[in-house]
Amino acid sequence: MAKTVNKTKTVYVCSECGNENPKWAGQCPACGAWNSFFEQIVEPDKPVTLTTKADPMKRAVPKRLREITAESELRQTTGISELDRVLGGGIVKGSLILVSGEPGIGKSTILLQMCMKMRDLRILYVSGEESPRQIKLRADRVGEYPENLFILSETDISAVVERTQEAAPDILVVDSIQTMYRQDMTSAPGSVPQVRECTSELMRIAKSMEIPTFVVSHVNKEGAIAGPKVMEHMVDAVLYFEGERSSDHRILRAIKNRFGSTNEIGVFEMTEEGLKEIPNPSELFLLDKPENVSGIATLCVMEGTRPIIAEVQTLVSKTPFPSPRRTAVGFDYQRLNLILAVLERRCGLFFGASDVYVNVIGGLRLDEPAADLGVAMAIISAAKDFVLPEKTILIGEIGLAGELRAVSGIEKRLHEAASLGFTRAVIPARNRPKGSFPLEVIPAYSIKDVLNKI
Ligand SMILES: Nc1ncnc2c1ncn2[C@@H]1O[C@H](COP(=O)(O)OP(=O)(O)OP(=O)(O)O)[C@@H](O)[C@H]1O
Ligand SMILES: [Mg+2]
Ligand SMILES: [Zn+2]
């Protein structure tokens, strides 16, 4: 008897990462997300029809590496230098760039502002979320209309592809991928298969027509809406927009970038006129710094090529719980535990009966070991209830022996600190910065040494 072929079957798909499972599970084994599995009916395979007419992958012929012109790597500036910085110096021809972030954070705003700044280019801005009227209202707030910015309200991806082929714009923006759909697929817009297919349609158009394409993706909180992880591996760059509800500043960072570093951040402030660039973020992060309070330290981290001064606040308090709590916002939790262990073993402090809270001001995330010394000193200051000296910056990585290890880019950090009015800097003794600096440089070998010297 012939096997039944044309039968639909059910699989469970993780809306966070697109992982497929034959059975439902509470936690995704691939990405660790909870309650992210959604039922999906799989239709029997149909021959796939591509929306884009010619598939360049099929016609491509091998070329000698040295015969390939690198001219296509010329970067187009976006007119927003903080955005250029995160992109690695501007937009690369034919690249597909994902812009993601929480609802209302400013994804549409920054892209519209970018479109309005690139006045010499033909731009097609496709919105599946907002009417042209709504977009116009936003445009009224953020800038002056350029001549060649076209708005298209559309959710059918084949229509988007067709219009793009007709208009041949210099830049394409699609807001958002979750509203796009392919008519010949049964699953709902925003589902994992739709998002995947629509992204690859956009990738084809970006690569074959060499049109840089920006795609907005929502971060899904719940429901069967596919999250940005599903697309991350397909695109050239992933930009993530973040910030706190309570404050107006926003940080744009590259999580992935095939054409640049992922260390750079762009800092903005959300205003009525849209996003304003903050070229000197240190000033912003130092605003409202409380004085004469224990548990507070200033430090300097490198975000890519740029030094940024940050403030860290800590609280050490007697715990009412059998096992003490450690909380770290903007700082790695494991790193905090390591620092606490070093302070216990090398400095004779005891945290077994204390809760320890660490908070980095301004939504900044300190991923760099050079932040260790600042965090450690803030904790000691909180535990012993003394105020750290004013206008002093703390730089250094802490080793397990309590030693201060050298950090990169020390000169840049010292210049940044001096330019913001700091008068003293504690740095690892091994660093030996070249040149002279308009502030007192205090080299130290270990945390104990720092305690003696400041
Ligand atoms: N008139 C206004 N004055 C000041 N800020 C405004 C004004 N209107 C909107 N905003 C700011 O813009 C934000 C919305 O920006 P935007 O629509 O670009 O976000 P989004 O990330 O695209 O959101 P969504 O996920 O809903 O598409 C609001 O949260 C608010 O902070
Ligand atoms: Mg939007
Ligand atoms: Zn998953």
C-alpha cells in the first residue's frame, strides 16, 4: 500500500529562536526561553515560487578574489553620526540591517530621521504598522521633508518586492517584519515561518539589487509572534535599541555586524523633535551624581573606540534572609560574585550575612573587566560606610589574587577623565601610560594598595 504523503502534521516552534520540536515543552532547549513554544501546522511541501524574478544565487559564477571590485564596500553616511558609528562607519551597499527593540523605544523614529537626513537619496519607506498620515505627523516633528522620500503602506511582501523593483530606491526601510506576510503561506503574519520567508525575500532584494535595507523587528514579550532571534543569523547586522522607560536616553548597540565592530554604542536622547545625538555620553551618565554618599564610584570603560565615564552605585545591607541576595543591574552577576570572593579572601571583608546590590547609572552595561576596580571600591565603600574621594576615577581589572591587571587604551581613558574635570585617576601599576596628563595618576598593584593610596 502506498504511504500517505499529503498529510499535514503539527510541530511546536519556539517564537524566540525558531527552534522546532515535535512535542510541546515549557522551556526551549535551544535558547532557554520559557513558554515560547507555539503549535504550528506544517503543510506538505509545495514547490517554492520565488517572488523575486531572477535568483542571483543560481546564476552566479566564481570570480577571482583579486578581480572583485571592493568599490561596493564604500560606505554611505546616514547623516546621524551616532548611527554611523554603530554601523561601523556608515551603510554598506546591499546590506540587510535589523533594527530591534522594545515597543515605543524609538525604532521608527530613528529610521525616519535617517531617511529625512539622507536628502540626496531616493528612499522607499514601507510601513505595515502606521498610515502615511501617522508617518507624516512624526515627520513634522522631527525634520524637514526631503524631495525623494516615498512612503508605502503595505503588508504583502510580494507587493513590497515589486514596488522596490519598480522604484529602484537607494535605501529601503521595512517597518516591521512582523506585519509582513506571504500570501501563499497559511501561517499568520508574525509567525516564525512568515518572518523567516519575508526576511529572505528582503535579503534577496537587498543582495540582488544592492539596496541597503533596514528591517524593524519587535521584541516579542508573549504570543506567537516571532522574535528577532529568528532572523539574526540571516541578516548582516543587528542593531538593538535600548533604554529605560523612566529616562529619555536611548542606547543603540550592534549585537552583530558583518562589516564592523560590535563594541560601539550610539547614545541618544528622546525629545519632542525626535532623537537627539549625545556625542559626549560621559557627561550624561555623570549628571545628578550624589555627593558625600558611600557606595558610589566613578570608572571608565571603553565602548568600542570611545571611553565612557560611568557611575556605579552599591548598597551592602544586613540580610534578613538565610542566604544573602546579590543583585546586579548593568554588571555581570558572575563577575560580581567573583569580586565579592576576592574581597573576602584578599581584603578580609565578609559578605556572608549581607545583601549586595550593584547598579550602573543611566542604563549602561559594563561588560569590560576594567570596570572591576570601580565596582570593588564602591562595594568596599558601602560595606565600611566611607565616602570615596571626589573627582577620582578608578580603572583596572581585578585578578583572583587581588592584583590589578593592566587594561587597554589607558591613555584614552585618562584623557576622557581629565576632560571631564577629574583630578585623580587610580590605574594598574603595570599600565605605564605614555605622555603627560592634566590629572594626578596613581599607579597601584592591588586592591589593598589602592586602599592605602586613596
Ligand atoms: N510628541 C512627542 N514628543 C516627545 N516624544 C514623543 C512624542 N511622540 C512620541 N514620542 C516618543 O517617541 C516614542 C515612540 O517612538 P517610535 O514610534 O519611533 O517607537 P517604535 O520603537 O517604533 O515603537 P513601536 O514598537 O510601537 O513601533 C514614544 O515612546 C515617545 O517616547
Ligand atoms: Mg514603530
Ligand atoms: Zn528557542
